[in-house]
Amino acid sequence: MTAEELLGLKASKIVDARGTACPGPLLEAKKAIGTIMPGEIMEVLSADEGTKVDIPKWCTKQGHEYLGTLEESGYYRIFLKKS
């Protein structure tokens, strides 16, 4: 998705893991994914650079759809759709 499309998404769940280092953001995402329904969108906020790689890999393994990442000032917004 383009940055513009990502900005237009409405996440059903936002996971703010900016205060945790790897693997914290991924663990937070794993816990939170169970709280949304298939087809819903989750946004993960993380200041950890490794999360940009970890979340897409995890999505591929679990069958979720990685939608993209936006880089903000000092953190990342990572979007995925639950399968």
C-alpha cells in the first residue's frame, strides 16, 4: 500500500509498544492479535528498528497480511490485517 493509503486506514486495534525494545513490540502484537476479528486491521507503534523486519516476517508465518510501514518522527507505524 502507498503511504497515503496507509494514512487512510482505520485500525481496529492500536498497539503502542514504543517503550519496549526487541522482541517487546512483536510480543505485544502477538498478544493483541487475538483481540481483533479476522479482516480487521491492527497498527503497531514501535521505536525499535528491528520491528520493521519482525512484524512482516511474523505476518507471513501466521498468514496475516502485512500492509506496510510508515516512518514517523522517532517511531514506526506498522499495519497488518488479521487473517
